[in-house]
Amino acid sequence: MTSIDTTLAACPEPSEEAAAFAEQVFAAVLAAQRIQAIDLGDRLGWYRALAAAGPLTAAELAARTGSHARYAREWLEHQAVCGYVTVDDAAAAPDERRFSLPAAHAAVLADPVSLVHLAPLARFVGACGLQLDRMAEAYRTGGGVSWAELGDDARRAQAAANRPLFLHRLGQELLPSAPDLHAFLGDARRIADVGCGFGWSSIGLARTYPGAAVDGYDVDGPSVAAARANASAEGLDHRVRFHLADAGDASGLLEDAYDAVFAFECVHDLPDPVAVLSAMREMVAEGGAVIVMDERVEDRFAAPAGEVEQLMYGYSIMCCLGDCMSHQPSAETGTVMRAETLTRYARRAGFEAVEVLPIEDDFFRFYRLSAG
């Protein structure tokens, strides 16, 4: 028996379970490639060009976007075989094929204000992937990788992913689902937004409640600069202000107590959530509202779990837990902050009650924290 025969004899046929799991992993590889291709198409403006002027040949797409035709052709053919774009005549010569982006696909890949715009998530995944070496080292040592270290792609992707929700659902659908809160905010004069990022949440609040001035707070300088630019572009910089400050230091900036204080999707990232929640309690006027929006994770760990839970753990292992642990001492919360965890933090911060508001969303849960 030859050495090859010996090797083959030592490799038994995989079980049906192993083969099925191999198919699952192979599908993940295909999905990862598609995510990379989406990020390329978004960065190069190819989806937007196809949405605006398609059908286009590879050369036409390249000319419109200042890119190289050969690369454009390969990308277009990949997108076509994946079913993301259509081709008018697959049998035509390569340089003569014309490709189109269906309108439904354009809403997902090319329209930054669409409620189903998901292209930013591809960039976010790519930004996290660039830090795999650093994350592996953090996993070994107990260190972390901060938002600042993840870089501008992660910042911009996070902001772009949440922009449609804050501008087109927060005030139109989500907050009105809690009528008492919505009515209260309609009379508010001062609102604070802790962890405001690029400011879309602050802008959404200002649009919804025109009688209120909104102050956004964030510790990330580039985010605050972007937020100020966004408010100016929206014509709201007279009523929406942004501060480069830790929320724990916000009391020093106060002219008066706020009617409402919000924290959108940031408490789980905080190394000291109790300190920030305590500051929010101090910032709000008596009888005011403290609202936390955070991930809608399950109440208890279970495995296997649904897609939302998988998504949140994915964010946590590649971003949020590492950011939280990059600052020490740390609560080490991570993305999967269950309701009982937030309740524990809130009570340690001096709140007596945590109410889950009747606001339905697949990915986010809204809490109202009360001091008494």
C-alpha cells in the first residue's frame, strides 16, 4: 500500500452531521465574501451609480466612479452570480454586458435614509476585521480595543446604520408608542442625549420635539465634530449643541436641569455604567424622564438562539466587549446586556424602578428609569 493509500484509508467518510455542519460553515464563507463585496461597492460608489444611471457596462460604471474597468467587471459579475444585480444578456461579450441594480436592492444598498439600508453594516464588519490581531491579543491578556482604535470606518458605519432609525422611526413611530412619555416630551424645553455619536439621535429628538433644545454629549472627538456638522447641515445648530465631555462631568456644563435625559445604545459599552446612570439621574429635573435604549436581547441565556441574539453576540465579541474592557476598571458588560443587568446598574445608581416601555422593535428595547 502506498503512502497515499494509507492516508486515504485513515480518512473515513464524514458523518451526515459533520457534512451538514460543513455546509453551514461553507455558507458562512460565501456570506463573508458577499459582505466584503458590499463594502467595496459602497466605498467606490458603484451601487449608487447603478441606482442612478443603470443599466451600465463595466466601463461605464468605472468612468462614472473614477475606478478601473477590469475590477468593475469582476465585481459586477460576482454581484450578478450572487443575485444582487441583474445582467441584460449573460451571453454577450464581457465588455458589452449591461448590469442593473433592482430598486428593492437599491433601497438596501444605495439609499442612506432607507429604513432597510444595510450597507453600513458591511463596513462595520470590515472595520472590526482589521483589528483581529489586536482583538486576539486582548483575548489573551484581558486588554481591549477601544472605539477610537477601531477607527473612522467603525464610527461612520455605526452612525450610518442608525441614522434611518433616528430620523424616520424614533419620533414618528417608536416614542409615540409610549403615549404618556411622548406627550411629556412634547412639552419639554431641555433634553440631553448621552453618548450621542454622530448626533442623529439628538437631531431626531429635535425634529420631533420642536420646543426643546437638545444637548448631546460624547467622549469621542471625531464623533462630536461630525455631529456638529450634521446639525448644521440639518439647519438645527441653533437648537442642537454638542459637547466633548464625559457624561459624568456634564453637571459642570448644566445651565439648568433637563426635562429628559436619553442614552441610546451606549450603556452596554460603558466601563462604568453605574457612574453614567448616576450622572443622568443628577442631570434630570424632578419629575423628568430618564430613558435608555439598548439591545433587545433575551432575558436569559439559551443555546442555540435566534438570529438577533447571534447578531448581538457577534457585535460583542468583535467590538463592544473589547471597547468596554479597553478602559479599566471595567464593568465588562458587552453587547448582551440583559434587562436584569441594566436594572441592577440602575438601582446601584439610585433609581428605584426600571420600566420596559411598550415600544416594539426587533433590535432595541426602551427603558424608563425612575428615582422615586
